[in-house]
Amino acid sequence: MKDSKENELDFLEAAIEFEDTIIRYRLIPKEEVEGLDVMGNYYLFTIQQKHIKKFLNSFCEINGLPEVGDRLKLHTQAFSIEIVELLPA
């Protein structure tokens, strides 16, 4: 019998809205921090999402919309995001 952890994905998908476009992205990697319980990891994820939203808003204002497949590295965080899909809002 396999451990259920082996089947978990190594990333999380989420989305933000920028002007009239929904930007779906993948957070790579999804890491749980040792020593944090479920709520601690939830709060960490929430903080990461706030950083990503600010980063993507700034990125789009300066460079325009990213392309599907682009990988963007946040200098303030130990992860990167990959753009999965751009949809009209």
C-alpha cells in the first residue's frame, strides 16, 4: 500500500484578477515547513498569496500580461510561479 503523501501534487494552483484578465498560476514548490501545524501552513500560504498578488500586479503594470508558460521568480520568496492560463474576467 502506498503512502498517501506520494500521490500529492508538488504544486498548488491559484488565480488572481488583473484588470479584465484572470491569471491562473502554479506555485512551485508546495512545501510545508517543518514545525508548523496545519494552521501555520495555511497562514504561510495566505501570506505567500498576498506577496504573489502584489508581485503580479506590479509585473503586469510594468511589463504587460505574462505569457502562458512563463516562470516568474519572486525575489522575496523561496518559490517561483508558472503562468498556467489567461482568461477574460
